[in-house]
Amino acid sequence: MEGRLNKWEIFKFGEALRGVNIAGRKGRFWLTQTADSHDHVVRVGDNFTIRTEGKFLSYRSAETQSSSYFCFQ
């Protein structure tokens, strides 16, 4: 599955995604997950593996001029 985040958009992935990998394809975005006190920035070429069973969301600010793209692996 692939996705796109536009400026100021929040994407809610839902729950039960532990172990799923998200790869940055274009731009930059932030990831937040339940029970993790740190936010994570994903850039082009970065991979992030979801480590919790709780809710998970992603956010893209206005810093990047174009949309940010990601895919689940």
C-alpha cells in the first residue's frame, strides 16, 4: 500500500500494525505511535518499523513544498 501526505495533513493508520515497515519515498514526515515518547522523522530512503500495538499516525508540516509519499512493506 502506498500513501501521500499533503501539507498539514494527518494520516491515521489505526491499530494492530506492530512489525509493519513504512518506507519514505518522497519528502519528509513525522510518525507518532502509542506508548512511544519520541516522534520519528522519516525522509526519502528511510525505513521505520512500527513497534507498538496501539494507534499510529503520521503528520507532514509545511516545510516541504510538495507532498510526501510513503509505502508499507
